[in-house]
Amino acid sequence: MILVCGEALFDLFAEETGERLTFDARIGGSPFNVAVGLARLETPVAFFGALSADLFGERLRQALAREGVDTTLCPTRKALTTLSVVGLDASGSPAYAFYGDNAADRQLHEQDLPDLPDDIDMIHLGSFSALVEPIGNTLLALARREHGRRLIAYDPNVRPSVVGDLDAWRARLDELLPHVDLLKISAEDAETLYPGIDPRALARDWLSRGPRLVVVTRGGDGALAMTARQEVERPGRKIGVVDTVGAGDTFQAALLAGLAWGGTVSGDALAALEADALDTLLARAIEAAAITCTRRGADLPRRDEITLQTDPAAASPAPRSLHR
């Protein structure tokens, strides 16, 4: 089972109609999306995050249960649910404004850390929950405690609209790296944190500081996976994009599901992955993310929508592999 940790919130999609501004409210939050994505890919998953007792929080809990996500580890808080107002630019890329100071999903303290059941073999941390307090230090403590016993995955999913101090994002990444086995980061986030530096150079540096596998996503241009021994690139898929909300979360869910399906649930197993296995993981994750981009909002695909075997003709040119 995979334990996903972090925020659960509501995305309010803003629409202008003349002088009126209306909102389409949809459940979301990066870790929430990853958990739902794993459930839809028929991968056992539990969620660890505080949920509000308000209307939105109850809807979030119901949605997790409906999707088949275990919520046993989710405490209830009286604080309000975080709201994220989402506007789309001309290209369909989302722009976020967060209303979440002192919200329920931040109210997770170190004393709330549970004893994890033995069937949890992977833990995913993500987004601004790894940074804002008190949940940020709580998740850092969890990663420190469980690293070496369970595979730890981290996706920074940088949100300057939540925390504008980029030094704080870099500092938290540095703190987590020694306790992370799988680091997945978008090229956009890498450029935000380390402008002008080649993602390959960044990945090599990160690999030297703890992670056994680094994956850099490039939106429509595909993705790059690197271990100490292998480097694999996979191009993107040409699709009609509705919007890109939830695409990165979909990629991460499919990546983690693929690792779970193959029994790759330790740092050593990640380091030992060969080029063909890495290519299969990337191809499946890219396909899943592409499906989400053809829909509005974070509507992640189900397992029967995804081609489970790698189709070499699905993307062109062929993937590039460099043995290191």
C-alpha cells in the first residue's frame, strides 16, 4: 500500500460572464489528486492529512472513501478547508490563488504521526504541505523516521502563491533530499528554484545527496529519468489540451503505481532499474498525464483507460537511453 501525505482542498475555477464572476468548485490538492489517481489505477492507497469538519471537508472525506482511498489516518479539525481559486491563461495553464492560512490541512502536528501498518511500503509527500507549518515539520519528521524502512517519494510542486520565499522551498528540498528515494520535479519548478541550470546537472547533484531515482517532467515535451547508472528520455504525446490541472499529479500517481505493480518498493530496487523498465514507467505516466490534459480539472484516468504495455509507436522519436 502507498501512503499519500499532504493537503486536500477545493479548487474554485473562476469564470467571467459579463460583469459576473462564477465559480465551479472541484475537489483537489496535489496529494489528494495523487491518492485518487492511485485508487483509480487500482493500487491500494491510504491518505494521511487533516480534514475539516466543515461542508468542504466532509465532501473531501466522502470523495476519498468513494474512490476507495483509506482515510483511517485522517484526523478531523475544526479549522476551515483551504480554497484555491484557479484562473486559466490563454494556453490553458492554471494560475492559483490560495486561501488557506491556519486551514485544517495545515493542522497536523508531530504528535499526530501514527504507527504505520506493515502493509505500507511507500510514502509520497508533496506540494506546499511539505513547507507550511505545522504540517511541514511533521512530514519531514515522518520522512526521517521511515526512510530506509519504506520507499519515500517527494514532488515539490512549487507554489509561490502559497509561499513566496523561494529560499524556503530550496531549504526544505535540501532537508528532505537525504530522506527521499524518488524525487519527481517538473522542469518548470526546477527553473523556478534554480534558474538557468540544466535539469540534468541538477538531477546529478540530487542523486549524489540521497535519491536513487530523479524524474524531471517537461509537460508536452515528455520526461527524463535518471539513476546513478541510467538516463532515459521519453517524448510527450500530441493531444488537444483542455487544461493542464492535475497533469503532474497524474504523472506521479502513474509512476508510483507502476513501481508498485513491479514490486519496486525500495531505494536499492530503484537504483537497479534498467533503461527498458524506466522507459516503461515514463511511457505509462506520460500517457496517463496526457489523458488528464484532455479533460477539465483534475479528472485522473482509471486503469482500463491506460495502455499497460509500452507501445513503441505511441510516441516519436524513440526514447533515448544513455548508460551511465
